[in-house]
Amino acid sequence: MSQSLVKNLLHLVYSTKHRKPWIPTDVRKGLYAYQAGTFQKLESPALVIGGVDDHVHALFSLSKNYALSKTVEEVKKASSKWMKTEGTGNKEFYWQLGYAAFSVSQSNVNEVTKYIENQEDHHRKMTFQDELRLLFKRHGVEYDEKYVWD
């Protein structure tokens, strides 16, 4: 083959530091748009980005040219700066160090998209911690409770 062709769809989840409610409703649209632009610059277009006041979900297509860890690092770094300046002006804004990422098959894109778009409704019934536990279980991810919730 003379070229490399890939399609790696990922569902990414990450939270604000200590899950503080630092993402008010009125800045979410701007934050998600800014993050989408950063994903695009990294050749990893976002299909959908959503969340609530303490965490973000993104469904995106990971570029063949960037590692997942580098992509997440750059999106979080750039959007943290945006939140501190143009977003809320909160100089204390930071993202939690870790993240969770799950592969998504093309046949599940619509389901994951709806899930991300309906985060507000979803979190009226379930905590972030319970949501992550469910995602870990669904994707067969082993984890240590003491490192996930700090």
C-alpha cells in the first residue's frame, strides 16, 4: 500500500481539576467550538463535543500523525488557556491530569453522539463517578478507585 489510511474514532472524557463546576452553561458553546478548532489543527476532527459544568465528552477521529496522549494534552492545554482568558476569566481553571478514552465503532457513532449531546439530562440521573464506572465496565477497562477520583 502506498498510503496510510486510518479511522480511529474515540470517545474522550476528562474533567476539571477536582471536578469543580467551572464550566458555566453560557461559555460551553464557545469552549466546545474552541476545542473543536484545536482538534482540527491536530488533524483529529471532532464529530461532537458536549458536557456539563465539571467535565467534557468528545467524539473525534484520531489522526494517524499524532498520539492520543499528545492530542489530549494539546486540547486540554489550549482550552485551559482559553477558559482563563476568553471563557470565564477564571485564572484558577485547570483540567484534571488524567482522561478516559474509548474506541467507538462506526456503527455506534449515532448512539455515542446522542449520549454526548444529552449530557445535561443524563447527569440529572447519574453522577460523573457512576458514569465513568459504567463506561469502564462497558469497555472492559480495569481501574483502581483511588486513582480515578482524586
